[in-house]
Amino acid sequence: MKLYSAALHATALLGVLCFASPLFAVSPSAALAQGRIDETIAMLSPAKDAAAQNLLCRAYYAEEHADEAIHACEAAVSAAPGNASYQLWLGRAYGLKAGRSSAFSAFGQAKKSRAAMEKAVQLDPHNADAISDLGDFCVEAPGIVGGGIDKANSLAQRLLAIDPARGHRLLGEIAEKQKNYPKALQEFTAAATGAHAAAGFVDIGAYYKRRGDKAQVMAAVKNAVAADKARGYSVADAAGLLVETSQASKMAQQLYRSYLDGPSRSEDAPAFRVYTQLGRSLAADGDSAGAQKAYAAALAMAKNFVPAQKAAAGK
């Protein structure tokens, strides 16, 4: 879930942060953080400046509308080609499109994604979000579209100097890709420190999920919840791990609700997506009425979110 963490430069955001229609109670950026996608799009659609188009891209990205996200991100980059964060979000939008395309089309979209992320790193060599995303790409993508472990290792070394926790996380991904599981766990553990502790424990839980160790998944979830005292996105991600490993559904539902009811909603776990996940968990437990309420809450925020539409229709 954690695909929405790139920070925008304050100067680039200034115009949009100050823009708010009197019809709406909050700014577009605040509405986006709350997961109120329809409201965000309604406020941003009249604006054509780069910052507004970038926020619009992020709203469509959260809703998994790849074509609309690409269109808005391309407009943002065209208006402000020197902004590294806008380039990074364009790369993410291309990546979203690649994941939903045929093999032939995905090839081209993946190359565009890599090129945009590389441009982001070139524009801002200290942008940890861009380096981290490009590193993830290099771990997973084949060499024919620009991936490769050697490239990922080089990026991890750069990341260690800027954001050690994310550097260790990338090294963990590399080690796991190479089937060096003790090294992978060592690196993921090294990443679970300081401000990154909660997210790091979620990564450890995801590692154990891939290894089929449900007991260790539960232990990692408990550590993540203990570390995320603000009840931020890591709590929602931890709940997802429980659902994905078919254990402790009541605990998962409580964690989803603690995130949704708390003060720390963000793009890292869009609320409408979390409501959809909560609904599915409730439905699996036989609580159809509760599930429909959760789906309705999701669609009230993002009426065009297809997974919520399908879940509400029983598909």
C-alpha cells in the first residue's frame, strides 16, 4: 500500500496550498491526505498550474486511474520540467500503467517509468524518495527495460548516505532477490529503527509473509503497531498483512478503524482504499451490513474507485 510517500517541495506546493474554493472547507492537499478524492479533483480541475496538476495526478494515481494520472503528471512536468518530485510522480504513473497493460505495452511504459525516475534523481541527487523508487524498480525489472541488481546496489549505497533506513531496506530487497535470506532479514531489521521503525516492522512482516511464517508475521505486526503510536499508515499496512495471511481478522479490523478514526490519515494509505479493505475483511467474517457501510464510506470519497464498486456489488 505504501506507494504514496514522495514529498513535494514547499515552494512548488505554495500556490495549491493557498488555493481553495469557498465551496470547500479544506485545501486540495488536505482533502487528498484525507482520501477525499472526488473533492480533491473537483477543486483542482479548474487549475492548470504545475502544482495543481501534480496534485491532480496523485489523486488519480490513488484511485488507480493510470491514464488520467499520466495526463496530469505530464502536464505538471511540461510546466515545471526542473521539478524532481513531479518527475518522480510521472514515473510512478507510468509504472501504474505498466502494471495494467499487455506485455508489449507494459514494456514501453516501464521504460518511460524508469526514465522519469532517473530524471528525478538527476534533478535532485538527494531526493531519497526518487532514489528509493528507482532502486525498487532496478531490483524487480529485467535488464531489457533498465533494471538490474548492480544498479540497485549502487543506488542503495547512495541512499545509505541520505536515508540509512531506506538504504538498508533496499539492500534487504536485493538480498532477498538473490535468495540470501539471512542477509535480507538482517537488512530489513536494520531498517526498522528510529522514525522508520513502524514501516520497517511492516517490511519485516511482509518478508515473513513471503516466507510463509505466519507466527513471525504476527510478531512483526505487533511490533509495528507498538511503534506507530500516531496510528498512521503503518497500522493500516499491518492490518493488511493480517488479512493477507488469513489470521486475526478482528484485530485487523480494529487496526483499520484506528487508522480511519485517527488524526494521521495520509496519501500513504488513502482512506477510501482502507475502507474498501475493511469492508472485504468484514464480508469475509460474514458481516454483510458492516461491509456495505465500509464500501459506502469508500465510494462517498472516491465514487469511481473500481475495487470498491465491485466489492459493493458483490463481485
